[in-house]
Amino acid sequence: MDVIFITDLRLDILIGVYDRERKVPQTVQFDLEVALPGRKAAQSDKLADTLDYAAIVARIEASLRENRFSLLERVAEHIAGLVLREFGAPWVKVSVTKLAPLRNVKRLGVTIERGTKP
């Protein structure tokens, strides 16, 4: 299985269930692993034969500007569905991490996997 990865994508978004979280954007880190639908790009060296990671990042950024979420689980599910549906990836692993969300907590988050590993 060939996988592209996007690590340490950081965006300031409104996310959370508490009043303060709904008013002040938080920096959230996103890490993705995305299975490629085939191995053709490894032979052809053509962008058209793979998934464009820049397009994936741009789509995630746009979607998170348009949508609001309460739970990390929901934003992870949203991103996973977007990558599977819009980019045709067979499998995706998405981690969403709040940075310094609580006193004495450096990071907390969730990781999900969706689709079928080839």
C-alpha cells in the first residue's frame, strides 16, 4: 500500500463544547495518512496519477472555514469523509489534536481510520 502523509497541519478554528471554545479560535493540529488508489504514479511520475496533497490541504482549510464542530471526533470524521469522497482515496487515517487545551495537558486528540486498506 502506498500512502501519502500530511503532518502538523495547524489551523486556528472554533471547536469545542464550552462557551470559551465557541468564542476564541484554538490552534488545532491535523495529521493524515492517505492511501493512494494505485501505484501508477510511482511508474509514471505524473501528478495526474496520484492524489494532490496540496489540493487535499486546500480543501480541508476551506471546509473548516465553512463548518463549525463541537467534538474532535466529528471534525476527524468530516475530514476523513471528505478525503474518501472527493479525492477517491481507498483509506485514510486522521488525527486531530488540540494543543495545550487544558492546564497541565500539552496535547489531546483523537485518531480515526476510515475506508479499506488496500
